[in-house]
Amino acid sequence: MEYDNTLKVETPEIKKLLFDLNLCTKVYCTEEEQQQFKTIRKAKEKLPEGVIYINSGAENGFYRIKTASMTEPVLQKYMLLLQTKYISTIKNCVLFFTVLMIIGLIGVLILSVR
């Protein structure tokens, strides 16, 4: 999947969903860029557009957010396939708990007959 650098997101919730669905990814800047951006940050200047700084625990440094460059039909097909996958998972869970309930009912019937 190719990525471009045109993330225009209205809300943090949409941004989180894009990351969850692997439609966005963080690309950390090179060491040379890291040093350059550290200098800019120390000078209290504005970072270049698209560059984000994070300083939390395991994640430190500068990165860019890259979005998947998909055409609208490909994106719709991708979303449809994801929905199908999730519906299949739900179906399997319902089937599992239904079988478990039937086994439990059979066990209760056997124990109540004795």
C-alpha cells in the first residue's frame, strides 16, 4: 500500500479510526531531520507543515503522518471487505455462544433426569 502526506482530518476520533484501520501510519523522520527539527524547536519556531513532535515514554521524536493513497472505489472496496471480516467474526462469536448454551441446556436436562 502506498502512502502520501495529505492527512486532513476534522476530528481526533476520525484520526484514531484511520490509524486503527491501517489507512494512516507514522513515519519517523531521519536522524538528520530529527536534529534539524530539534534546533527549530529549541529556537521556539514553528515546525514545518506535516511534522509532529511527540514526547511520551517510548515514543520520542518527530514524525509525519502518511495516509494511504487510494482511489475512492478502492477505499470503498477495502472498507466493504473490512466490514465483511468483522461481520464474520461476530457470526462466529454468536455461533460459539449458541453451541455453548445448547451444551449447557443438554447438561442441565441430563442432570435433572437423574
